[in-house]
Amino acid sequence: MNKKRRTGFIVFCILPTLLLFSLFVIYPTIQVFSKSMYNWSGLGDGMTFVGFENFIDVLNDEVFLTSLKNTSFLMIVVPFITLFLALVLASILSKGNLKEKSLYRIVFFFPSILSFVVIGILWSFIYHPTMGIVNSMLEIIGLEDIQKAWLGDKDTVMWVIALTMVWQAVGYYMVMYLAGMDNIPEELYEAASIDGASAVQQFFKITIPMVWEIVRITIIFSINGVLVISFILVQVMTSGGPSDSSQVVLHYMYQQAFRNANFGYAMAIAVFVFVISIGLSMLSNKLSEREN
């Protein structure tokens, strides 16, 4: 009897979660796969079954391929620069003889609490071709020749967005690394110093290995975060321009659904995003299994 009650209590506790998960995750996912095989404007029941035609069109869509390339670029460049800078800054604040360390932590962490929309607007003004700080500083130091419309140039727009994302996230990951570095025994650094190891050698031989588990987790967080954050910043800063050169996958999906009223096509793009996310999760699990 006690076993039945225990089982009933467990089911009672789990059932609401399963219902909510099914309602807000499993059911929408099934709907995405289903609607991706229809030509549908998103209004009414006027849906035409087209099979895999949307997927074929997506793979032949130059704008989608550009958005996929840009998303891949951000998923590689942004995590690498962000996490490396976060590690360096955390190491300096943790081991360096700096006054007002708490103030530096707050200053670096502050961008991560701002709204992504606010960040996008702020950096749009910073890179403005006539009123922006970047071009003004270049003029002051006599480098007028390299002034340009940073967000309006196909060669620079993705780098500008990437640097904006790095600025937003570096303080967040720095705080995470600081928490790990504070637990590293000071005796390890003292022994390394006695053996003649430089600060750089200590950083690569002691600091990074001791916080590697945190680094591994933040790599996955950062890569997944790029998918969402890139959509918001592109929407605010460029709307995919110039000439779709700054399109990212989620923004292009949004445009197809809510601007072009082509929901079936947008759902096909969503399936590709789903596959990419599953692939990243599987890669993360494999890396974790190898390390363990």
C-alpha cells in the first residue's frame, strides 16, 4: 500500500510538468514539422500540401544560405573571442593586484544586464556614419580614410554585430570564471612561481585546466545564445541589410513568417534550426563523455 501511495504521489508531482512540456514544447514541435510541408499564409485554413518542396526551396535559397553562413560565423567567432577575453579578465581580477576589484566586476558585468534592444540601439549610434563615436575618433586621430558606414558595408557589418555581442556577454562569463578561479588553491601558483613559471604559463597550465569544466559548459551556453541574440541585434541594428548581407537564420525565418506571410516556408527554416540545435546538443554530449 505504501508503495502504491508513493508511486501515485510521484505521478501526481510529475504529471503537471509533463502536461506543460507536452503542451508548450512537444505539440508546437510537431506542428512545426507538420506545417513545414504546406504552403500557408498563416491566416485561415487555406493550406496547400507541397510535401518537401519548402525544404528544397530553402536549400536553393541564396538568402537562406547567406543567413546560415552568417550564423555559423557568429557561432564560431563570438564564443571564441568572448570566452577568451572573459578568461583573461577573470584571471587579472582574480590574481592581479588591482584596487577596487568589485568596481571592475560591476563595470564589466553591467552590459549583460541591459536589454538586447537597448544594446542594439546604443551600438547603432556608436557606428553611425556621421554622428557615431567610431568615425569621430578616427577623424580625431587622422584616420579619415578608413571611415565608413560600418553597418552599411557588407564587408564590416557582421564583424560589427559580432563585436557588439562580445561586448554584451564578456562580463557575464567573466563572473562565472571568477567564481571558479576563486576556488583554485593559491599554493599551485606559488609553487609554479618558485619553479620559474611566468604569468602566461600559469594561466595556460594552471588556471585554464582548473576551470575547464566551467569553460566547457560556457562554450555550449555561448553557442546556443548566439542563435537568439543574433536575431534581436540584427533586427534592431540592420534588419538584415545591406542587401540581406547580415541576415541570420532566425531573422530570416521571422521575415518569411511575419513580413512575407509565408509560414510554411518559415516552418521549413525552423526545422533546419531544430536540426542544428540537436546536432549541437549531441556534440556537447559526446565531448562530455570523452572527457569523463
